[in-house]
Amino acid sequence: MDIVTYGTPVLRTKGARIEAITDEIRQLAAAMIETMHAANGVGLAAQQIGVALQMAVLDVAAVEDRPSVLRIDGKEVPIADWMPLVLLNPELELGAEKEPGTEGCLSFPEISAEIPRARKLKAKAQLLTGRNIELEAEGFLARALQHEVDHLNGILFIDRMNAAAKAGLSGRLKRLKRQ
């Protein structure tokens, strides 16, 4: 699948809630995972492939230099056992402690910036199996989840940049938007 880039209106669209897990939804999730891996990404929201739905895929298993913690229903679990992770209709509760970190985005090729994010979060979501889960994430996984859930709500990582960083990227953003 093609990943849409900055300037494509669907990136600013809040995704529709997924009410039923159909074969079409499962196929879309599989295609999103394949697309994310092919692009060497760690997350992909449905908006990034042109579909305004509340679905995101993540896979941080190979990221070794930025640690992550995952708890499912209160118990810490090995990250690799849960990746790739497909979340439907996720809702986040962010922790108070924030930390800056470098982020990029598949919809913004070759652009990255320091973005402050909550270090920990709690999330409720549905899996493709239909199971509703509650998870807690820390570190890089928490950052990736916040980034992807922002996409599901039409929020882009450039919206989280400080004014100086955004001003420094304005020329590159204008060129990307025109393409």
C-alpha cells in the first residue's frame, strides 16, 4: 500500500470507530503491517494509507536502543510476544511525566524533531480477535502509541513541535505539501 504524505487531507481526518471486525478489517490490518515493515517503520495509522478509521499497527520489537515496557492487564509481558500489535478504537490515558524524544513519521519522509511525550500511559483498545484489552506502556512503545493515536485523531507530530522547530522546518514542510 502507498503511504500518504503531508498535505493529503485524510491525515487531518479523525478516524471512524470500528464497530465490527470483518474480513475486510483483518485484511486491512495485514496490509498495514506489511506496509509498515516494508517502510522500516514502527507504527502506522489507517489515515497514513488513506483510510480514516480508528486502527493502528505497531511493532517496536526490533528497537533495541530505546527500551519499552508493556503490561497487559497489569502483568509485564515480553514485547516480542505482542508484536506486531493491532489496536482498534484505542483510548489513551497519559501519565503526567513528560520527556522529549526524537520522532519521525512515515508521512513526513526525512523529517524528524524532538517531541515531548508522556513517558507512561494506559490504553484501552480492541484486538483483531475481538478481545478488549487494557495495557500500560512505558518508554519508546508509549511514544509510538501516542504518535499513532494522534494520527487517528487527525493530529500530526508537527503539531506537537515547538515553534522554533516548526519554523526551522517550514521550507521542507511547504515542499512536501506541494508534492
